[in-house]
Amino acid sequence: MVKVIIYPINSLILSDLVERFGHKPLAMMEKIKEKINTVGVDSPPLNITSEEPKMGLKYAAVEVPAGVRGRMAIVGPMIDEAEAAIIVNDASMAFGCMGCARTNELTKYLIRQRDIPILEVDYPRSEEEGMDFVYKIANFLKSLPLEEKQ
Amino acid sequence: MNNEEDIITKIVVISSDSVLPIDAAMKVYESENSITIKETCFGTMVTGPRASVNRVVEEIRAMDKNHIFVKERGFSPGDERRCRAVRGGGPRPGFHYLREEVQMLPIIGKALDAYDRHIPPAEIHHKEKIDVSKLKDIIESNL
Amino acid sequence: MSTEKQVKVALVSCGSEYAGVQGELEKVTASVNAKLIFPEIDIASLDTIGRDFGIEAASPDLRLMMARARAVVEGITDVDGVFITSCFRCAEAAIVRNEVRRYINRHSNIPVISYSFTERTTAATLMTRMEALTTIARRKHLLARERQSGLTAGIDSGSTTTKAVIMKDDKIIGQGWVPTIKVIDSATEAFNHALEEAGVKAEEIQAIGTTGYGRFLVGEHFKAQLIQEEITVNSKGAVYLADRQKGPATVIDIGGMDNKAISVTDGIPGMFTMGGICAGASGRFLDMTAKRLGVDITELGALAVKGMQENVEMNSYCIVFGIQSLVNSLAKGSRPEDVAAAACHSVVEQIFEQQLQEVDVKEPLILVGGSSLIEGVPKALSRLLKIDVLVPPNSHLIGAVGSALLASGFVEE
């Protein structure tokens, strides 16, 4: 089983496919769950405080807007943790955690910098492309080792 | 965080011709009592201890495995920090993206069926932008 | 004030939840008895909003911002005010934020404020802005008042000076102007001056209004009927003193600590900005310039009018560097007149560069606040914007007059 970071990081389809083929998706939802259940932090709705943009300085310089650094404080560690990645380019519009184009550019860049298996596919626009999309992802996921890494 | 009581929520989106959301709900009622479910416009939210949720979700998925999709959700249903009834106004951003993805699910489901049956994928040809000289010819021939 | 109805403020933002400021936004709205809501939108509009609105922004959240703004304008969501906000230093968001603000302004009567935040933005920073937004939304009838009636007082407890006026039957009959040292002591002193000049006793005053940084403390002390931020009060005071109560106007208030640029229609603020990056763009810099030149602040203006700012290179973007270039130019033998003119120019240049982009400048341009009395300042502003600048009589008393005028709304009640 391999930890696979997905992009868009909140995708239902990617998260489902990764799990379906026996791997662990690294997705935004679980990180948000951790955040909102952090005891003693009360900064609704996401419990992101002014500390997160500071943590984000590990991934983006201080002149990068606070919203980018705040998002990177959550996405960055997922990229660090990933053992494989699936990037869907030209995905249809995502919002919230995926709502900032600058963050998204940086996320993709940092994933591409990692020395891990990476699959990049385009978001399908037709049934044929949909098939191609699923086949590529399925084959990629099948090529990853299923046993736990030591 | 207390891991002994690791309560999670998974959203189960049904894009099936043979299984209705109510069938999925019945499945949950039959099998587990530590789990609560909530119907939404796009699927069923299943909340409870991690192991139980995973077990139930797998059972639901097995009802039509290529046409039922699952992802974990950050907030549990009705969390006041996210609930539109409490916070007023329209839905949170994540809702809009889920709506986008749900529209794609029939295609994904079909593709998974085809993959299982080892049907080879069709060749995809992407249209390239036409050459500038070609465009020039078109313009000239049309003027 | 607690009996007033809760104001619904539409939050049109991208990124505030991820920048650590959402909690602060919620805190400040709650403190002015308002509630942030996320406008309901027509979901299908998201697919085409980029082209429909006209900006095909790469960031989906900015498209959501446009869709939410449109929902507000079209009445799909019923709100009393709009707060548009995005990250400081984001060019893409700044373009959309400004156009969305203009769009709402043009197509509705809903008051709007626009703000770019950093992770350090706190509820306190946003307090005056949010208070103004909710006041405009809930007190329109009070702000419609054009004449002062009865015997009322206004106290403006500013960061540098405290002003007080006594008004009777639409006339100023007494005034006081003292430096702010201890908030209540200075307010008492200014108030007593005004009472003395007016020849009335404190007990005879029918209603008191307070404004400025010390408004809450002073208002509580004098049991004021009206405690109001300076955006709405100064807008009212400016158009009243300039006798331009109807139609559009732009009010610029150069204060001791910050500046306000307000776009006003019929005496009610529409768009406004507060701030200035540094005290270098405020009255404080002029005060320091006067001290360094060895003249009284009241003489700086006359000196500046005689000088040529072009002869001195000065940029007061930061007050420390501003003072440095002032010292340097004097050391190089620059004339005090030129230095004074350059200081005035530098202050208005900051206002132009930092603030005026965010409000639509419409004539008449009314300049108020203590700095407007330094003749070099309106002259420099007029030259920079190439329009006439109106400095109404008693322009330094703007806040106090506005407070006394609005407080008279409580006399009849």
C-alpha cells in the first residue's frame, strides 16, 4: 500500500479510485478533520489560525499572500509524506481549499519536484477520454506495490 | 486527538441504475447500530467509528461496486462550524466541487466496467491549435 | 444599541478561511451586532460567471466571489451590507475585488467595504470599518439629517487632538481644540472651552455625540446619546460644512494617525478606505516636519505655499525615511519653503498612491481634518489630482460638528 497524493486534493473520484485499488489517498478532507478536531483551538470554521500562514513559510516566501501560505501549511506536509502522486490537469472548477490558482500552481510544482512515481492525466471531456482517464489511473495504481513499506 | 474514539464521516455517492440511496440506507440500518447516516442531495453521509464505517461502506459499495463512490469528509454532518442552517446563506465551497464531480460519475462508472472486462481503450486524438500559416490561408480564402 | 436588529453582511471573499483571519472577521461582526453570511448563488452561474462578469480569473474562488456579488445585486440573497476581502499582495484577487466592489456600488444601494488582509489582521483593525458598514445599513434615517436643531454638543477624540463644539439651531456657538493627552481629561478640557465660548452650561446640553479613537471612553464618560465611528460622522460633517449635502462628493480626511478617503452620496458614505501604510502619510509627518524646520505647525502651510516641492526629493512612504530625506535635504542647503512644500506633496502623494485607487473620486473633493488648514496640503492635492479642492470653514472640527449634527436626531426623540 502506497500513500498517494491526489490533485485536486479534495477529489471524490481520485480519492475513491486510489482506495479502490488498494492504496491510501492523501487528501484534504482528512487533514481538515484533524484541524477541526484539534483540542483547544477555536477558530471556526476550519480552525486555521494566524499560525498556519507562518508554518506555510516552509513552502512559500513571506511576500506570498497569507491565503496561499495558510493552504500550504496543510497541503505541504501531504506532499512531503507522499510516496506517489496523481495529478489531474485542467480539472473543472474546484473551490475552497482548491480555490486559489496560485496555491494550485505551487502544489503541482512541489509534487513534480518529488522523486516519486507521478501520473499526470487530463480531465476527461468525453466518454472516450473518460475511459482513457480511468485506464491510465487504474494501471498506474496497479503498478504501485501493494505491501506495506518497511 | 483520542484515537480510541476515531469517529469519521464518509460520503457515499450512488451513481447506479440498480441501487437507490434508500437501499444503501437500509443496508446501514441492518448491519450496524453504532453508525448514523444522513441523506443529502448527492449521497449518503455515514458517520461512526472508523472500523465500522469502513465495513459498512464496503458493504454498500459491493452492491454495485463500479457505480458507488466514496470519500472521507472533514466535517461530520451538521457541524455548526460548517452547517448552512446555523451559519446562514449558501453552501460551503466544497459543495460546488462535489456537484461538478458527481456529474462525471456515470462516465467513470462505465469506464470501470470496461476496465474490468478488459476492453481496450479507444485512441484519443487531441486537436492541436492550427498552424498560423494555415489560419492565414483560411482568412485569405474567405476574404 | 442592543435593541437594534442584527445586520446581515454578505462575506464575499477568497482565502479568508485559510489565512487565519476568519475568526477575526466573525469576532468583529458579532461585536457590532451583525452576522456574516455566505450568499446563496445560482449554482449553474458558476460555469459561465467568468465571461458573464467579464473577468476569467484563474482562481475558482474568485469566480465564486463574482457569482456571490451578482447574487447580492440580483437579490437572490437578501443582505444589508457587503464585506469584500482577499489576501494582501495578491494581484489577481485585487483586480477582482476592486471590480466586484464597483459592480455592487453601481448596481445597488447596498453599502460595501473592501479590505485586503494579512494573517496579522485583527478584529480591532476592522472595527471602525465594520461599525461604519453596519451604521450605514441600519441608521439611514439618522444619516439623512441635514440640519442641526436644539442645543447639542459633539466631541471628536482624535489620536493627536481633541475637538469639541456646541451647536444651536444649525450654528456653531462654541468650540474647543486641544492636544490629546489623557483621553477623558483632554475631552473635558475641549468641552469646557466650547461651553465657555458658547456661554451655556453642561446641564443645558440636550444631546451629545462622540467620535474618534476615544469615542467609547468619552461617550461613556459624558453619557453620550450617540457614539459613532468617524467614517459616517466625518462624511456628514464634511458635506454639511461645505454645504454640499446633495449629490456625490469625495471626502479626504488627513488625520494625525491615519487617513480616510470616502466616496459620499447625499451625505452617506458608499466606498471608503482607511489607512496609509505608515504615519509618513499622515498629519504626524507634517507635525515632525514643522518641528524640524523650527516653525509652529500653524506656520508650516504658509511656508509651503511659497516653496517648490520639485526642488527637494522626498518620499514619506515610511516616516523614518521621510524624516531622513528631510534632514538630508536641509543639510544639502535646501530652502525651508521647498522642504515644507515637499513634505505636503509627499503626504498627499501617499494618499493618492495608497488610497484613492479604491474610491471613485467625484467632485467636489472636500478636504478636512487639521492638516487641511496647512495651506500647502490642499494646494499639493489639487495639483496632483488636477481638480479643485474644497476646504470648508472649520474643517478641523469636522468630527465634532458631524457628531453634534447627528446627535440632534436624539433631541426630538
